[in-house]
Amino acid sequence: MKARLPQGYGNTGGGNMQSMLKQAQKMQEDMAAAQADLEQREYTATVGGGMVTATVDGTHLLKTIDLKPEAVDPDDTEMLADLIVAAVNEAVRKAQADSEETLGKITGGMKMPF
């Protein structure tokens, strides 16, 4: 006597598997296109009442730092350094948030290694 498996077990579901593979391939292609688009974007943050502005690209590399002359006080370089760090960190945070949002739309919120 042969044991019977419940409906759907033991059947590889060739059509379903093929459909899933096509969906996975489409998601992979969409993610690659989105990542290429994200790499071209720029993100800017301004701190200190406009005294320091930092711009990073979509790969999180620093592109520019703009300093207002009044931000440069030779007696307080520590404040200037803090403003630069804050501006760069905020620009990177914006880039990361945009990346998560853009790729999350493709993955349906699943966390994927990038």
C-alpha cells in the first residue's frame, strides 16, 4: 500500500516554481536598476544655521563641503569640526533612508543584503 501525501506535497509545482523564479529574477533586475539610480542621486544637509553644507552621493561618498566664512573661527576649530561631522552624518542618513525606502518598495519591506 502506497502512502498518500496531502494535496500539494510531493508535487514540485513546476508552474508555481517557474513563476516564483521569474518573480525573483524580476525583483533582482528591479533592484539593480534602483541601486544604479540611487548611486546617481545626491543628498545635501545643512547645519549651524546654514554655516556648513555637506553633499554625499548615493554610494555615501562625500562630494562637497561648503563653509560660510563666518563658520571659520581660528579660535574655535572644534565647533567647525563638529558642524562638518553633523552635516556629513545627516547627508548620509538621508541617503540611507532614501535607499531603504526605494528598495523597500521593490522587496515589499523584506530586508535584503545589499
